[in-house]
Amino acid sequence: MKKFVALALLAAAGSSMAAQNNVGSCGWGSKVFQGQSGIAPQVLAATTNGTSGNQTFGITFGTSGCTQDGVVSSSWKTAMFIDGNRVALARDAAAGQGENLDALAVVMGVDKADRALFAATLKNEFAVVFGDEHVAANLKSVLAANDRLAVYATRI
């Protein structure tokens, strides 16, 4: 029985993570399990939102921390792009320009007005962003520290 429960939990975790972008930012589940990390809190938050229907209700009526003007987004494209183009991105970031850096800006939805600052920031913070294997997390931290670029940190 324990093996069945464990398998069911793993299956639910996989499907809920595919359907939910780390639970989202609204609904009872995201509020009850806010700040917790790992598979179990994500599965429990997604299950709470899914079984009670509160996230759908919240988005429809603007309750439970949900808004009606939100944009559906996914950070998996950005993470995959960074992982697949790490060397080329590092080369472009070091130069402060290049087609891979431009492509990253497009994938992340960086406004054209912010792209020069985006490229300059990656050049200036090259050692931080590309200092270890955690390029996506490092980039997220660097962008979050910049008042104008912080909005893009949520897209990683």
C-alpha cells in the first residue's frame, strides 16, 4: 500500500508540475503553502487549488490573491534556452551584444526599450551570471536587483 501511495504521489507531482508553473501565485494552496519548497508542498498546493476550484473562482472574481489582468507565462522556455545556449550566451554577454543575447531577450519578453540595459547589465554582471553552473538563477538575481529590469526576473 505504501508503494502505491508513493507512486500516486509521484504521478500527481509530475502532472501537477506540468500543469502548474510551481503552483502559481494565487489560490488557497499557494497561500497555505507559501514560502515552502520541494515536491510535497507544490503537490499539496496544486491539489488544494485543483480539488476545491478556488483558483478558478479567484481568477474569475479577483479573490484569493488572484487578479484578472494576469498574463499566463512559463519560465521553462527561458531555462531551456539558457541551458541549450550557455556558451554562446556567455560569449554574447561578455561582448554586451549578439544574436543569442537578443534571442534570450525575445524569449523572456524584454521590451525593446529595455534591451540595451538588459545587454549592458549582463555584460557588467558577467562574472556573477556565468560564475557557476546556475546561470538561470544567477541571471534572475541580477535582474531582480535592478529596478527597471526586475520585472523580467519573474520570467526565468
